[in-house]
Amino acid sequence: MNESRSWTKIVRSMERLLRLKSFPVAFKMLENERDLDSIPFIRRPAGKVTLCQMITQVRNFDWTVGADRDDFVSPTCPSILGLTEIPDLNRDGTFRSIVWVKTKADAKRYEAAIPRLPLGKYNAVAMAPLVYNPFEPDIVLIYANPAQMMILINALQFENYEVMNFYCVGESSCSDAIARCYLTTKPSMTIPCYGERRYGHAQDEDLVMAIPASQMEKALKGLEALYRRGIRYPISFAGAEQDLTRAFPGSYGSLGQIEAIRGKDNRFLLGVTGGIAAGTAAVLEMFTKKGASLINYDLLSASVMQADKPAWKDMVTYFGEQILNDDRTINREYLSNIISRDMEKRKKLESFTQPRIFAEFKNRLNAITSINPHAVVLVNAPLMIELNLQYLFHKILVLYTPEDVQIQRFMEWEGISRDDATRRLSGQLSIEEKLGYADFVINDEDLSQNTQNQVDEIWDEILKIQEEQIN
């Protein structure tokens, strides 16, 4: 059995991001039929059933169900699950030739193409809404429309990309989703068949994907990353915006912006990011002593959020005056507690602040480079990756501090509990994930002379890059 996960949190987040209309289904094959009795709230069939009926009872009725080979209306379903032999009338092509294909020879090829679980390995099957943590599933079934499914595919491909191959044997689509996922240990999507629509009540727009339980967290992580980059469901229609330029991904519409920020002089922009309590201030001071200019996104944020400025007005209108201190400044800790629990509110806040911060950033950058077109400019942006700003800079520096050290520092510096520190850290990408974006890394765990040595090496590398640009 796989390690138990907190399925409630995973499923609720996925439901919100994909706006699913039915429960994701936890699906588990059991070697021992008696194990069905140990599953809470399980219902056994009152009469003969099909597999697709049971799936519908779970995803639409909110039931937990289980069955053995004797509960099915015919051998077709249990033979796909390896619960019983393939009937002789299926093997010789008679069964499929009655309706679905022209000849018995076609039917034999059809039957041979259907993936099945190994005969005799299992003796029962259990299904339940995954959100209730009913048991640790082998796979998860998700029913969604084509647009939702496309977003889910994109999410699964976001990290460690690979092409996804999907199949359709025709009738018995459960074999293409369920059996194929078991056999390949990869996500398997298919079109619900005629039988699943007639007897399992799958809707016209439904597609089904089986995902190995071990890949559900990867799917959610991909969905969240795509959400931050503007890829969301429901998919917005570009025509409604009239100016289609805004609807294209950043790589299409941001080239002019990138050129304006990076300039055509010999400036060098180093984006600096890390995490809360990562010792950023000490590292930045080391760079500025070497001659670097500094733009600090936190200071820009504080500037645009000053009382009665446009961003401040938008925030108060949306969140209410409860986010204000007595002196009418923004209570940033209170606001942080709100947005750390709600991704949609976080995106709303960013829509108020980030365009104005970015405008201020450009003004500061232009002021620096107008005086010194060879400036090395450090842009300290703790949420650089979360806000998808990393593409603006020539190189990215990640300040690496192990998470346990971050938590301990944050507790000591802010005088807060471990739970509060951990929750605040959860509002940012993990430092391990940020490392994947790094051109340079400084390990500032101990803030020692070793940190200064790392700064010196990176500074020399930057100057070398600038010199090569001139030549």
C-alpha cells in the first residue's frame, strides 16, 4: 500500500482549480474479498451491477461501494479487472460480433486488444469519493469535459514533460482508463463508451482519466503553477477582450517589454529571490559594497500601498477597512493571513499592486541606467517566481537556506510559533522548487565568510559576462 496522503486538501484544491462537477473516484483492487468489510460506510450491490454503474454511484451519489466477481451482471466487467476468466463466447469472437463489429475475426482482434488486469491477482474492487480519505487508492478516476481535461493534461506535463498517449478500444472504455493505467502506471484518458453512457450515465461532454494515486500531487502542483501563469478553467475567450495581444502567453507579447527592461546598453540585471528569513539583507549588502545598484520589490510594494494611493484604495474597497491599522496604513500581517488561505484573493491583491509596482520598478531602473549604462542592478523580488517575473532578468540568483533553518530563523526574528512560521512559508514556493530556476545559488545557511566567498565568485562571473558583451 502507498504512503497515506491528505487527500481532502488535494481533492478540494483540484476541484476548485478545475471546477469539477463530480467527485474524483478513489479506486482500489483488493486481493482479499474480506477486506471490503473493513472499509467504512461501504455498500455492497443489492442486485447485479456493471462497473460503470458503480463508478456513477461514487462520483454522483457520494457513495462508497465494493463488489466481487459474483456481483456483476455479466463476466465482461470482472474479466477486465482480472476477477474472472474471459468467457469462451468472447474469445471466439461471437460476443463482440453480435453488435459491434462485422465479423468474428474482427471481434477476436477486438477482444485481444482490450487491456486486462492479471487473472487471479485480485478478488474484489472498492471505490469511494477520494475527498473523504476512505483508503489509499491505487488509481484515481476523474471525469471532466474536454477543456478541463486539456488543462489537466497540461498540468501533468508541466514538470518532466512527456507525450501522453491515449487509446480507445471502443466498447469497454473502462479497460482503456482503468486497466491500462494499472498496467502502464501512467495516466490514461479515454472517451466513455456507449455502455458507460447508457448504463453508467456518463454525459455527452464527459471524458475520463485514470491517474496513478502517486501522481495526483504532481497534477495539483502543475495546476497551481499554470494558474499562477494565467492558464485556468474556465478558459477565457480572447475575442471578448477585443485586443488579442493581451490574450497571448508572455513569450509572444512580452518581447518588447523584455527588451525595454534589459536595454541595449551594457547593464546587467540580476534577479534575486529566496524565501522568508533567507538572510537576503546580508547578501545584498555584500553585493552593494562591490558596486551593485539595488532595487527592492518589498520597498516598492510598501510605496504603492501607502494610504490614499490608487492601490490602497482598490485594496480597501475589495477587502474592507478591517485590513487597516489605526493610522490607516495596511495591516500587512492581517492581509497576509487572508491571502495565504485563498489563492483567488491572492490573485486579486496582485492585480491591484503588481502593475503599479512594476511601473515604479521601471522608473527606478531607468534612473539608475541613465546615470550608469554599465550598472549591475540587483532586483530583490522574494515572489519573483510566483509572479512569473524571472524572464525579465539576465540571470537569476537563488539564496538557498534549508526550510528547517528558515522556519527557525523566522520564529526567532518575528517571535511567532512554529505553526505560524510554517503557514507563512507555505504562501511561497518551496526553496527546493526555486532552485530549478537558478543560474547562481548562494547557500547562506550560516551567513559566514563562505557566503562572502560565494558573492565574490558570482560578482567576478557577472563582470566577465559584461566584458564578453562589449567584445
